[in-house]
Amino acid sequence: MARPSEYDFKLCETICERITEGENIKYILDSKKEYPSFPTWCKWKRENPELLNLYVNAIQDKAEYLSDKIDEIWEGCRIGQYDASVANVLIQTLKWKASKFYPKMFGDKVQNEVTVKQEQPLFGDE
């Protein structure tokens, strides 16, 4: 069976459900011949705003899924399932990924401060 090339929103919903469960889009698309190729998926996203919206929401949901994974690793570390250094690497990696998938919720708040020092009069102010 050839990979689909005709846009199918129902199929996209199924794919996005898997994304929300933490899976990688390329892995998902390669997992079944019924799924489009990655270039086709990208084309569909560019041409269909409803798919782009669905995909962005799925990525944000994936960030929340990663947050749950962080909690599981922390608990595993607490009960001795993981070495603290291994847990730290896993947690830091998941935190970084979550911040990229959903920066508004999981990203670091950046606040810029600007100080202007006036040394010369502006526009005839003397």
C-alpha cells in the first residue's frame, strides 16, 4: 500500500493523539504505511490551518506529558530507582524539551531592563 498523499484530517487527528502521548512525529509517520511521509505531513501543515492548529496543540500537550514524566523520574529517584545524577540528566533534558514545545508555560521568563543615560541635549533642549 502506498503512503497517502491526499489530505485526511481524521488521519491527522490520530497522528496528533500519538504526539500528545510523547511520541516523535517522524517515528509516528514511519511506524505505519497508512501514514503520510514526513514531507507530505509538512505540506499538509502548510496548506491546512486546522491541521497546523491541531499539531501546535498536540505539541503543547506533549510538553505537559513530559512534565508528568519528570514527576515520575523524580519519584523514582526518591525511592532509589534512579541514581541522582542519571535522574538529573533525564529531568534536565525533559525540562529543556518541554520549554521548547510550550515556551509560554514551561520556558524561562526573560525580563530585559534598559537604562538610558542622556549625555547630550536632545532636539534643542539646553
